[in-house]
Amino acid sequence: MNTTAPTPASQRILTFLSGGIAIVSLAALAVILIQYMMQVAPAPAFLAVALYGLPVAFILLMVVLVLNFRERRRSR
């Protein structure tokens, strides 16, 4: 029988936070591309979100991955 322990709340929060940041960053990137196609200068806030959002989301997902590995190793 394969029973799994419930995921800690901190890992769930970090996972949803990183997913949300990634979605917002990709949406900002899409807005920037649309503005470039319309020959409008994009707002600096969109540039900042698109530039820093995906790396932050990636780092948060790596933290979740490390926490998951530690939890699995501890449960053995």
C-alpha cells in the first residue's frame, strides 16, 4: 500500500506563489510583445516584472524541490 504524507503548508504556499509569479511574468511579457507590435513604448513596470519574475519563480520552485527531497529522505 502506498500512502503519502500530506504536503506541508509551506511547500504548498511556495508552489502556488511561484506559479502565480510565473503566470504574472508571462502575462507581462505578452503585454510587452503586444505593445511592441503596436509600436508603443512599454511601461517600465512591465519590463521589471517580465525581467525578474521568471527567475524568481524558478528559484522558488528549486526551493520547493529541495524541501521535497529533504522530506522524502527524512521519511525513509
